[in-house]
Amino acid sequence: MHRMASDTAEKPHRIRNISELAKLAGVSAGTVSRALAGKDLVNRETRERIQALAREHGFRPNQMASRLRTGQTGVIGVVIPLGHEQKQHISDPFFMTLLGHLADELTEGGYELMLSRVIPAQKVDWLERIVDSGMLDGVLMIGQSNQIETIERIAEIYRPLVVWGTWREGQKHCVVGTDSFAGGRLAARHLIARGCRRLAFFGDTRGLEIEQRLDGARAEAAESGTGAVIEAYPTHLSAQEMSDQIASDLTQMDPAVDGIFAASDVIAMATLRLLHETGRKVPGDIALVGFDDLPLATQTVPQLTTIHQDIAGGARAMVASLMRRIAGEDVPSTVMAPELIVRESA
């Protein structure tokens, strides 16, 4: 039986390193390195011949070695610190929404992403370990949690760090985030305008953003001249405990409560389900306002009235600020204006 010619033809042997390719091309290893990087220091004919040989022999430069030579890793760390709610998961809809937008921005910019979910209580020097690892060109952090002092300390010595969170006067670290105080005002203003006077706030104020949302709502109620009052109920952010906590709070709270401001859409959605299960109508018996305007907010019945924060725009701003900081610029924080989105729940 005769074999076809294509079966008997020898395949080019695979080249394993730059030295082997240089020997085959009859040039120095430095010339090969510059040619593969597309440098104009190598004339066009030689550059194209070396690149063709590399393709023919299946040679791909060692990316890690190249990155070590340039002093860049091409990797950005995305860190989620869980200081005040250790049981919260990355699968939380807010985390996933922001993380998705960050991943899109980074990969389109040619960067790889390294994700870390950190429990600060387990490692006091958690942030030092991350920024000193030598594996990252910069760090994006989703949330400040209760780790403001740690973030501030590292921001003094590590420039390429940008955090999603709340800005305060005199703050050293660069943040991108929504004005949560103003958002709290908008939520309370809308509920009060609907005639609500006994308000409940569901949220864990150990996190700075949530604390600001409650402070804004309380300021609005105090200045409304209507006698409206707000009672706060600490609410777990972990999915396992959130529903039980809200169910207990709904049972214990004043029956006269006619409006609820939830610190997140996730909390609002859990509250909406539990109100339905106990026979209370939204917004007929209790009006409900969330915070975030996640895509899921339009999938509830009734659809969720909420405070919109531009998560996609915030992700773009975080990556843009980080790139400028990597380049050595002193980039200021970005504070985005919230927007009330009125739907059916209030």
C-alpha cells in the first residue's frame, strides 16, 4: 500500500527557545528577541524572516520572561475584602455585575485578571501581601468593607490602587463610586412624597457605603418637616442569613411601617418575597425602594423602584483611573451622582 506524500513529509521540528531560533536564522538571540517584538531596530526583511521561521517551527516566546524584562506582568488584581460580612459570596449579584464589567474593560485592554476574595480577619497584612507579591501591575478593589485604615495605609506607598467605594474629605486612596448619602436622600424623599411616615431601613451599616445611605435618608427625613421617622435594622449580606434576618425584622417591626428603604437591591428583593409570603402588598401596604439598579430589578413582581448607580460607567472609570496611576499620574477620586428609578414597588 502506498502512503500519500503528505504522510511521509517531515514536519519542522519544534523550537523550544530563542537560542535555537537564533541558530536556525543565523543571527544573535538579541536580534531574534527584537524581531519577535516587532522592533524597528531589526530591518524589515530580517524581521519578517525570523517571524516566519518562528511560525513554521511553532515557537512562542515565553510570556513570563518577556514580562520580567519589561517590568510588567500584564495582570491586574481584583480584590473583594469581606471584613464585616465574612459569609458573603462572590456570586452576590452586585459583585458579579461589577466584576463582569471590570473583566470586559481589562481584557479588552490586553490585561489578565487575578481575582481574590479576602477575609481580613484571617490575615492582618492581607493587602500588603497582595501589593508586594510582584505578580500584579495594579489592584482594583470592590468595596471598602470595614478596612478603611488598611486601605489608607497602603495607598500612601502603593500608587496603582483604585477602590469602588465612598469618598470622604482628606481621603488618600482613590475611589470610584456613587454618592451614597445623596442616594439615601433620594430614596427617603420619594417615600415621604408618597405619604410614608414610618420608615424602616434594612442594611448593615458597618460598611461605609451603607452607613452613608442611612445617614442620607435620616437627614432627608429630619429636614422634610413631615415628622417622618426611620428605624434601622441591621441586615446580613450573606444569602444564607439574609432571609431569616429580614423575616424576623418584619415580624418585630412596628405594624405602622409604611415604607422600607433597602440598602441594596438584593436586600430589597428578599424583602419583597417575604412581604408577599406574609400577605402584605407592595406598594399597597408597604412601599419599597432598593439601591443599585441591578439588571434583576426589572425581573421582580412588582418591578423594583431603586436608586441607580452607574455600575458599567464606574467600572470604566476604575480601569481608566488605574491605567493612569500605573503610568504615574496622581488621579483624583470619581464620585458619581445617583438617580431615582421609579417602577412599581414605590
